[in-house]
Amino acid sequence: MQDSASREDMDLATVDNLLSTTRAVRKRLDLTRPVPDAVILECLGLAIQAPTGSNAQLWKWIVVTDPGIRAELARLYRSIGENATSSSLPDVSQSPQQDRVMESVRYLNEHIHEVPALVIPCIEDKGGAAGWPPSIYPAVWSFMLALRSRGLGSCITTSHLHRREEADALLNIPAGFVQACLIPVAYYTGTGFRPARRRPVEEVTYWDRWGHSAHVETNPGE
């Protein structure tokens, strides 16, 4: 149990703001401003502090800044086409918010080759009940949070994995390692971000079994 002294040492307002305003950034990626290698390495250094299955740390990270390789990855990314991309998305009701999301997806599809850095997390696949790839996602999220805290935007994309074998060959990824996703990285334009509109947590949380809700005190112990 965390003691009161250590809790007070953490600026919860800053942490909560970071967690609630780290968005999937596509249209607001600054395609003209270079991202220093040192900044990416600093963020990756924080990312690999994330928990990982059995503490195995089976990850490798490929940072692609070469224009030619970015262009080839973009070709693979676009190759499945917009219709396939749309069909792979969850079936959600159309709304102005969803329209904006799809517009941003199309924008990234058109401009991904211009993004200064494309980061591809890879992990050695050792099998297991769920496989090892999920083990890298805590580090992926930590990477995105570290970027956000330094004024950079990112998002998780997977479209190029429909052509994963070609991407493996392009990036010289050895057998036994799998790509988890692709993360476009750039400074973002404009001001900060707001928390997203989400369904109330009580509507999406069950206790003990599916469909069983429970009333929970907002501030237990106070």
C-alpha cells in the first residue's frame, strides 16, 4: 500500500492531465519540424521502464527517419486502401466526432510518408496463452505519454501489417520477432488537448461477471 508521503510527492493533477489528454494525433502532426534523435531516445528510455511479461524485455525498437524507407512503409501502409481501412474499424454510430476521426485517418494515410519519424516496436514471440506481443503495449503507451509531455504527438497504427512480410524484409526484421504496430512521431501544432468524450465508466465496468454492475463510492475512505 502506498504511504501518504509518497502519494504527496506525486503531482496528481499533472499526471491526471497527461493521462486524460494524450490523444491519437494525426492531423496536428507537424510535418515540417524535425524531431531530434535524442528526444526519441529519451522517450524510449522511459518507455522501457514499463512492466513486461516475466521481465523478459524481449523488445526491440526501430526508428525510421530515412525518407526512402519512410516512403516504402507509406506505400505498404496505403496498399490495403481506404475501404479496407474503414471496414476494419469497429461498428460505431456515425457522429460529428466519428466523422472527424475518419477525416484524420484519411489525412494520415495521405501524409504518413512526411512524418519525421516512424517508430516500430518489435518483440520476440515466445508463444504462450496470449503470445508475447501484448507484453510490449505498456511500453508503447509509456512512449506515447513521454512524447506528449515533451510536446510531441503520436498514435498507434497497424495498417502496414497487412503487408507485414514485406515490411519485415524492408526493415530487416529477423525471424522470431513480430511488429506490434507503427507509431508516427512528430511535434504537434496548436495548443494542448482536452479530455475526450467517453461513456461514463459505470456503464462499461462490471463486477465479478459480465453485466453485473456495482455502486462504488467516489472517494472511499473519506
